[in-house]
Amino acid sequence: MRITKPKERWFDVPDDEDNGKVLVRQIPPGERHKILDKAFQQKIEYRPGEDGKLSPVMNQTTDRKFDREQTVLKSVMDWENFFDLDGTKLSCNPENVLKAICDIEGFVEFVNECREKLEGDLVKEELVLEKN
């Protein structure tokens, strides 16, 4: 078994007057697990019940913002034709990706759709390779 390089693809931003494009890559399983481990924390406490026996009580915290931001940061590798309010071209860097997450309506959803499409395309490509 081999470690493989994550695949990446360019996706056009639909209905964008600036013809924006985003380069999206697969998130390797280890990176995804690290995000999930920090975003979803679970603790088990044992408390005495009415019968005096200890019973487990689950306590889970979810940091959706961390999950959302880290997933997009790890997925977006580059972009073209992204601009600030004043028309200044935005370079693709972590600071500007976070800005896009906050300030561009639908950006997170678009990136997630691209990730799903990429994964689906890769599965189809693998099936074609297996047939040949």
C-alpha cells in the first residue's frame, strides 16, 4: 500500500461576473481526522446513579467554526479572479481564504460542493481504470 499525493482540480465559480476559479484538493485522511478531533471533543464522566452505581455521562462539544475554517483552508490551494471591495485582486493565502469564508456569500458551500464533486469524480476514474 502506498501513500498517494492528494488530487486537486480547478472549479469555475458558477454565475460569477469575474469568472472566478478555485483550485480544490482532497484532504488526506490524517488531516481530516486532526480537524475532526479538535472540532468534536467528547468526554465521558462517571456519576453515581440512584442505585449508587457509577453510570457514564457523555459530554460533547462541537466547534463548527473551527471545522468549517480548517476544512476550507486545507481544501483551497489557489484561486483566480477574486477581488476585495475596492476591486483589488486578492491573492490566495490563509488570511484571504478566511476573509472569503466570512465575506463571500456561499463560498463555504461552494468549496464543499467542489470537494464532493472531486471525490465523486475520483471514484468514477478509479472504476474506469479497474475496468481497463
